[in-house]
Amino acid sequence: MYKIAVLGDYDSIYGFATVGLDTFPVSDSESAAKQLHNLAENDYSVIYVTEKLADCIQEDIRKYSASVFPAIIQIPGVSGNTGAGVENVKKTVEQAVGSDILFGGN
């Protein structure tokens, strides 16, 4: 069975445990990269990562961009929304459908 994880600083992710998601608080990019790889290798099909943390481990996240699993989705943290999560979803949809979903471009 596949699972869902949330990776980020404690203050940003602790609430996700109340809805049944597995939370993995990390405080630095090295431990975040290790935890990301561990989750990806252990049946986590969706991994939410706070935008701030994702910015620090972009190379590690890119390793999974061509894979079906895990889907790595950026979410805002307590420090606010940078827009990176929405931009990544937009790029993925553009690649899938061949068109800009917000402006109808090529």
C-alpha cells in the first residue's frame, strides 16, 4: 500500500499528522535529502515538501522528476507562500498537455 508523507520544518508540518499523514520534520538540507530518498524508497507515493526546504534540495527532487512515484509536491510553510509550488504544478501540467493552463499558450 502506498503512503503519503510531509517533509519540512516542524512548525509547518505538524498539523498534517492530525489528518493521518506521516510527518517527517527536518532542520537542515542534508537530513532533508537523506529523508527524501528514504521515503522515496519505502512506498511513499506522494511526498509533500515545504517550498523553503524544496529550494534547498532541488537536485535531490529532480532525481525523481521522471518517475511516476513518488510525486513530490511543494507546499507553503509557516514562512509563507513563495509561489514555487504552484509554478511546479503549472510546469508539470504544461508538459503533460502541451499548453499553458493559465493563459492558453503553446
